[in-house]
Amino acid sequence: MYRFFVAIALFVTSFSAFAGHNPENEGKKETFNAGEVILHHVMDNHEIHIGTLSIPLPIILYSSERGLDLFSSSRLSHGDVYNGYIMEHEKIYFVGDNGEVARDEHGHITASKPFDFSITKTVVGLFLTIGLMLFFFIKTANGYKNRVGKAPKGIQAVFEPLIIFVRDDIAKPSIGKNYEKFLPYLLTIFFFIWIGNMLGLIPFIGGFNVTGNISVALVLALLTFIITIKNGNKDYWKHIYNTPGVPWWLKFPIPLMFFIELIGFISKPVVLTLRLFANITAGHIIILSFVSLIFIFNNLYGAGAGIGVSILSIAFSIFMFAIELLVAVLQAYVFTLLSALYFGSAVEEHDHAH
Amino acid sequence: MDLLTPSLGLLFWMSLAFIIVLVLLKKFAWSGILKALKDREEFIERSLKSAEDAKAQMSDLKADNEKLLAETRLEREQILKEAKDMKEKIMSDAKLSATEEGNRLISAARAEIDKEKLKALSDIKKQVGELSLEIAEKVVRKELSDKDAQQALVDIHLSQAQAN
């Protein structure tokens, strides 16, 4: 009965992280650590857990001393040493002469690390997202090519309203007349974030957290930042170094306005990164926390409490799932809209002083 | 904290993969889709405009037709009226001329009759005169062959003349 409910709990909420940890927890039930499990899920891994199945991924390492190395992550599982490398907490280190990772007297690792270009869980999720995008949109484009002048059909009809939404409700009002130049980028980030978010919500496929990864969000924000800078016209830069329309004493002798504008300028990509990363990761953490409650109660008060709590937990996590579905599209919208607004401010033409 | 630290490998793969997908989608998806959407919107706009134009033309045509129809109707009425007038005029003219002709014929006939009558009368008078003369001649001749009778006649005349 207990197993049945756990199975249901996993089916409904289904984050494989639990299943991956089950074998370790079987002997020592009381050691279920919700924090560790949740972090394990939201962070990057060198393998994918689907149920009790663990899929090894390729590890690619580069260092100036050792050159390029490529091998399966199964070689490094359970703290094994392979080829002079060892993995601890998903980080790969060089092994010292004694066959152990070098530590100082407090137990902190002092060993040096190679550059890790491994195809991790997040990279797989990234490739999946990109593969889905290429499949969806090239198919959609073919629909337009093959059915010129006809009403949209199939996948074309699914994406057309969204593409028009990005064009007419995000790009046009935010950027103005030069919107067409930025449209391919805006469409790509919108669908990348949305599909990436949705991928993170699909149960049982390994629990990807692509858009909730700070590196992924950072790259997206930096691209927006770079495109903004590249397209910034004279007015845009003038607004930063010599803001028109403010009293002279805000600029001289202390260039106060310049510093304020500079902070605004720099904070934009930071805010974009953190908003996307925090929203998606937080959503995953909340759902996982509700599910973890079942196991925590089960461990503390026995199976009965676990089953009792599971009803409430599952209800809450379903509710959170619904909210996360909304958040998935909302964050895509917000990121795209803000990018469009930044582009708009970069290309805006002022013919009045303000 | 690890969660907040961007990792080099992921930054690398994400930049590479995203830029590749951006370029691929731009080339093979977005340009075609956006162009098709734009074309279709322009087509719809054009179609709507031409429909509007056609509607305007139709209403123009209809107005023209109605005007034409009204004109035609007016013309027809006028023609009918003229024809009616003409008919009446012709009829009245014909009547008038017929009457006149009749009158003329009647009067001519009457004149002829009168003439003939007068002629006949004068002929009759002449013949009567001649006949009377002949009779008178014959009578006189016969009478004059008898002396007594002559005498008697003279006497009668004389007596009448005396009596007057």
C-alpha cells in the first residue's frame, strides 16, 4: 500500500531525483534529506536519472596539462577515480599523488580542476529544447511554404497566433518602426524560454531544469545586452553619459546622473538573468518541497502519516504545477518583452530634448 | 553557492547551441514564416479593399441603373403621352375633316341637286312652254279652221277684255 501511494505520488509529481536516491535510502530510512534531494534536482548533473535508471553522459574535460579528455560519466560514479580524475558533488578534480583529492586541514578541497565541458543533464535538456524548436518551427515554416495563401493547418495553426502575439504585442509596441530587425531574436528567446520551461515541467524524463539554470539565463541576458549595445544610437549613449533634461548640478562636479544611469545600464542583464533563473528554480523547489513533505512525514511518523500528508501534498503540488504552467509562459513573455523594451530604448529616435 | 555560480561548460554549450539555433531558425523558419504572414496580411488587406471598391462600384452601378430606369420610365411615359395626344389629335382632326368633308359633300350635293332641280325645272318649264305652244298651236289651228269657233273665241276674249 505504501509503495502504491509513493508510486502515485511520483507519478503525479514525478521528479526522478527521489527515485534516484531511493536505493541509497532503503537501508537507512531516516536519512532522507529533502534539501539535498531538491538541490540535486535543480542543479546540474553528470547523469540523468529516470526512475531507478541512471543514464551516464559524456564527460569532456580540458586542461593545458592533460589536453582534451572524453569518457562516460559512469567511470566517475560513486567516487571512482578514472584517468586521474575524481568527481565530488558534481565537480571534477585532478587526483593527487596519493589517489585522493587534495584537501586542506579543514577538509576543503584544494585540488585543481580541469575545464569541464561535459554534456551534463542541463546540456542534454538544452539540446532537447533546441531540437524541439528546430523541429516545430521548420515544420511550421514548411507549412507556409507548401500551403501558400491558404489557411494555417496543424502545427502551423498552433504557433501562428503565438508568433503574431510576439510580433504585434511585444515587438511592435516596444521597439517601434524598426522592429523587424529584432524579431528573429525575440521569437527565438520567447520560444526557447517557453519550451525550456515546459520541458522542466514534464515528469519522468529526467527532471531538466534548463531555463532555471543561471548559466543558461545569463547567456540569454548577455545576448540581449550585446544586441542592445550593438544597436544603441547616439541618443541612447547620450542618455547614459549626459542625460538631457536634468539640472546641471547633478552632472558637475560629481557626475551623479552618470553613475545612476550606469547602474541602470549594468543592472539590466543582471536582473534579466536573476528573474528567469529564480522564477523557474523557485517553482521547481516549491513543487519538490510539497512532494518531499510526504517522505519527511513518512520518516518521522510512519507510513500512515506519509499517506495522510500525501493527499494534501499532491493537491498542493498539482496546484503549483498549474501555476508553473502559467509561470512558464509568463517568464518567456516577460523576458521577451523586457528585451524588446531595451532594444526599443536603444533605437529610439528623439527629436525633442527631455 | 553552486546554484548561483555560472559554470563554464554550460556557458559554452548554451552560447554555442543558442547562437546556432538562432541562425538556423532565422534562416529556415522565421524569415519564411514572417514573410508568409506579412504577405497574407497584405493579401487580406488588399482583398478587403478591393471588396470595398467593388461594393462602391456596385452601388454606383445600382444608382446609375436606377437613374437610367427612372429616366426610361419618364421617357416612356412621355412617349405614351405624346402618342396618346397624337392619337387624339389625329382622331379629332379626322373627325373634323370628315365632318367638313361630309358637310362639303352634302352642300355640294345640295348645290348640284339645286342646280339640277333648277335645270330640270327650267327644262320642264321650257318643255311645258313648248308643249303648251304646240297644244296651243294645235288648238288654235283647229279652232282657226272653224270660222264660227274663231268668232266665238274672239268673242270670249273680247268679252273678258270688256269685263276687265
